[in-house]
Amino acid sequence: MPIHRRGVLVAIAIWIGCLLLIAGGSCLYIQREFRDAEHEEEATLEAEVVAVEQALLRVAEEVDWLHRLAASRHGLEDKGNFGAAQALAEQLVSAAKKGAFGVAQVALIGANGHLEWSTVPGFQPVDLRDRLHWRVFAERQIPYDETFITAPVLGRASNRSTMQFARAQLNDRGSLIGVSVVSLDPQVVSGILDSVGGRSGHLVSALRIPGGAILGRSRSGDPTALHLANSTMRVIGTSLDRGDRRAYLRRDYDPDEGMTINAVRPVLGSSMAAVVSTSSKRIRGAVLDEQLPAILMVDTALASLSLLGCFALWIAADRRRVRQALAEAAHEQRAMELALADTERLLRGLPAAVYRGHLDASGNLEINFISNNACRISGWKDLTVVTPSWLWQHMEPEALQAQSDFNRKLAMHGEAKREFQFRKQSGGWLLIRDSARIEQRGDDGSAIVIGQLIDVTEERLLQQRAQATSRMAALGEMASGLAHEINQPFAISSLAAENVAFSLRRLEMPLPESVFSRLARIVAQSARGQAILDQLRAFCKDDDGVFEVVNLADVVDSALILYRHTLHSSGISLDLKIDPDVKEVIATPAKLQQVLVSVLTNAREAILERNPDVRRVLVTLSEEDEGPVLTIADSGGGIKPEVQSRMFEPFFTTKGDGQGRGLGLSVCRSVLMAIGGRIEAYNNDEGGASFSFHFKRAQQSVS
């Protein structure tokens, strides 16, 4: 064989060998890119599933709140407290109309399996005994203390395809008396999943535990989105149970998408699990789309350069290694920046502030990260002050002292909840719910803690007012019954005294006139007792907020009938300055009486606490330019400067534990604001405090 032919063959052989080496190196490079991309996707999935879990946790808390309201409404109705039950029913109807978190209906199925009550207008008592969410409790398929969730089904009352969150309602003996049902629109739940997750190529799902029924999916209308078969989701769901609260990654084979990567995280305190999925096929396709052109270009250049000799090949290979290292470093940096940006975006969109901390073996919790949306939740506008120690600096002292108990419970049970007051930047206070759980335990007894902070001020205020309404309704029923029973002896005494006087005068017996004056005094005192009972019934009755034209002088007189004796028995003098020309106002008399009695009670307590030489309460009613003004002044210790800025806040009280809920003045202000008035509090020059109630005239309120 000629030398030049051998040289050509050798050159071709060397070139083919170089091509094989280049092709092999390219395959190895692509495989490594595949692994790196999957690892990056796993980190992204884990971050995304945390945000999805928090969103589903808010949905579960909303459902739990509605179940408790429905149970309270049913209990009040069974006790005959229809006014309070109707108030809770209206609140449930309002929640269903707003449709927050996809709430479409709140209903109650009776013990006979028929629909007893629903927020749907004009509902019919349809038979629901064949429904799964009824049968699981009627047949004791699951414990009574668990919430059962159905897959989307067409509701017979709402006529909408909804998911049913059912919970057993029990009597005092623990027997089933019904099932409360909260219906959620799966489309809205899917929208919530879209808002907190669902990156391109990701599928966000909410599953029922156990069974794996699909409760919601993201990107249902996106043709490019990931689509997993229902059988795959059932495989994931059946691997979970209610007692397992671990978060983990798993790989499953899907008939349509091939091998999938799934981040699974059960939702704390519910029968739901958050799942974020992607497929290896899509990850590899994205890597090939990004890297293949560059690889082909490099391979072609290297193949061409290989013909120039070993030296040129060595130089090209060396440059390739440098370029590869730089490309990998840049790629990793871009991936980290994208993952960080995605995490920050998800945290900003959460309805709760998320924090991360370290719990050491001694039980000390140190927070090392808190999300920036803590400003929006806590009312602080300065981002620069939100540091890990910021939470401790503005927590109420009692909660800070109880921190060790919270840490001990967290270390023992793996999760803990509490509520505490938190100072806003403006000086007011919020009620914050702190929910924390241990994410990972170390060998040395320490643990990584993840928690969330949620503002529940409005929720607790509504609960307190609902309880106060229930107590006042019960007091009204009791007072009405007592007044009816006591009124009979008064009437009999009055009638007997009148008959005795009439008989004595008719017999014309020579009796002293003092006998008849004493009989007349019995009649007068009986009438006075009946008047006090009538005022007591009017004070305690539930007037449902009906407004009417009110004479303020009559309201003051009615309140003093109830409270004048209490002031006198405490050694407190009562002075009145009533302007007879005061105009009428639009208000609810019973609520105004309650406001006056509340302020008079505060004045009495302030005087008894200070015990001054002069014990006096002055009630003044006058007509001012802007309308009637009612002022109650006392000779107590006055209002402290640190109290005056917060005295109308809900839950704020200067009384000891168990002596007050801090709602009295807050309710007074709400009553005045409801009729267009206002309340002011200030210290008197001569000592003591004054509370002034400013009203609008009846003509002003109507106009």
C-alpha cells in the first residue's frame, strides 16, 4: 500500500478516533447537564411546594373557621337562641357570597341524611344519604374528629361542581346529630395553585389524604403545561396517610410523561397534600435545546482542528476545558439567581410571613431569616428594620416571657402554635398567630425550625363579639323570665294595697290618715319596682340593631334607673344637668343604654380605685352647634398618657387577668360610629376623666 494512502488512512483513522472521542465526551457532558438540571429542578420543586402548602393551609383554616361557625349556629338554634343563630347564619351567607378561597356553600345535613340548612337561597331539604361525605360518618368509616374531603361532585343544593369538606357534628353524648359541609369551587382552588406556583413545565396539584383524589390542579387551560395521568396521582396519594407529615421527593412513572419528579408535602392539620411535579423528559429537552447547538459547533470545530495535528488538538482540547468550566460556573450562577428570585417572589405573595430558625439542644430558638412580607402583615413600612431580632423587640412582654414554654412544646411535639400581641409601627397592637414546626433534627439535639406569622386580629375580634352577643342574648332571656316572675308579686301587692285602702274608706272606719299614706306608698313602690323590671328587660333584649328616633333624656333616665342604686351604695353622688331642649337622634335605645352603663361602670371603678375625698359622677346633656352632646365626668384618677392612645383598641385592658376582655370601650366606639357619632375621652382640669358622646340630630341622620 502506498505511503500516502497509509497516511491518508492513518489520518482518517485518527480523525475518526477523534470524532468518537468528541462524541463520547459530548454524551458524557450532556448526561452531566441532565443530572445538574434535575438537581436544580428538585431544589426549585422543594421551594415551590412550601409556598403551595402555605396557600392550602390558609384554605384549610378558612374551611375550619366556617365549620366552627356552622357548629355554633346549629348549637345556638338548638338552644332557642334564634337571634344569635341568625347573626352567624348571615355571616356564613356573606362568606359564601364573597367566595374567598373558592367557598361556594356552607350547609348542614341533619341526622336523617336530609339537607337542613344551606347558604344557597331557596334550598330544598333534599335527600343526601347516598352522598359519600354523609355515609363515611353515618357508617363510621372514619373517626368523627376528622374532616373528610370529596372529589369534585355536582351539588344538589348549589347546582355547582364543588369539593365537599365534611365534618361530623356531635351532641354532648358524642352521638352524631348531623354533618356540616363546606363546598369549595375546584376552579378557584386551581386558581390559587396557579397564583403561588406553576412555573413553566411544572404541575401543581392538591391531593386528598388518603386515596389521592385530585382536589385542584394548576394551568388547566395551558396546552404546554405538564399533564399527569390520574393513576399517577393516585399512586402518590395512596403512599400518604394522615399520620405521616414528612415532606419528600419521589420519582414515579407516568404513561404520558414518562419518569416524573414529584415534591410532596402534607398540609399541616388537614387531609390535603401539596404536590409539585415535573418530568425528566421535559428537563432533558430543555437542556438539549439550550446546549445542543453549542455542542455541535464545538464538535465540528474540534473535528476540523483534529486534522491539523496532535498539537492543535491539544490546544483545542485545553481551550474547550476552559470554556466548559466557565460555562458551568455561569450556568450555576444563573440557576442560583433564578431560584433565589423565584423564592423571593413566592414569599412576597404569601398571606403569611415565613421565618426560619435554629432550636438548640438547650431549648433556645434563634431566628436567622424572616421574609420581607412581614412588613405588610405587621404594619411596619420600613424594610430596613425587619431583622431576625425585630420579632422579639416588638412582642408583648408576656409572650416573650412564655417563649421558653413555646420552645419546649416545639421540641417535644415537633410543632407548636400560639397567639400573641405585636406592636405596630404606629403604636397600636395586632394579634399574631405563630405556627412553627421542626423541619429537620440534628444528631446533637438541635433542630431547624420553619414557621409562619399571620394577623388574626379581625378574626379574634369577630369571635369575641359573637360570644358577647350570645351571652347578652342568654342574659336577656334570663332577665325576661325573672322579670315576668317578679312582676307578679309586685302586681299582687299593689292590687292588695289598693283593695285594702278602698275597703277601709268604704267602711268609714275612724283610722289615722297615716294608714292610707302607707298603703299609697306600697302602691307607689310596687309601681317603681315594675318600672325597674321593664327597664331591665329593655336593657337586655336583642333589638337586632333596629334604628329609631330616640330622646336622649329618656335613655339617660332608663340607664340611671338600673345603675343609680349601684352608685349610691358605693358612696358616689350623682349629679344631672339635662337640657330639656336637646334634639332627638336616630339610634337603638338598648345599645345606647348598654354604652352608658358600661361608661358609668368604668367611672365607678376609677373612683373606688383612687378613693378620693369627693366621690362624684356628673352627667351632662346639652345641645351644641353640631348636635347633642352627652358627657359623663368622674372624680377618679383620670387617664394615664400611655393608656389614652390605646384605650379604644380591641382587647386592650388595664384590668387584671380574668377581670376584663378589653372590648367595652371598643364596642362603645363601634355603637357611636354606627349611628354617625363619635366618642372622646380626656382628663378634667380638677381631676378625674370625662367621656363625651357626640350625636347627630335625627334630621341630620336622615339627610
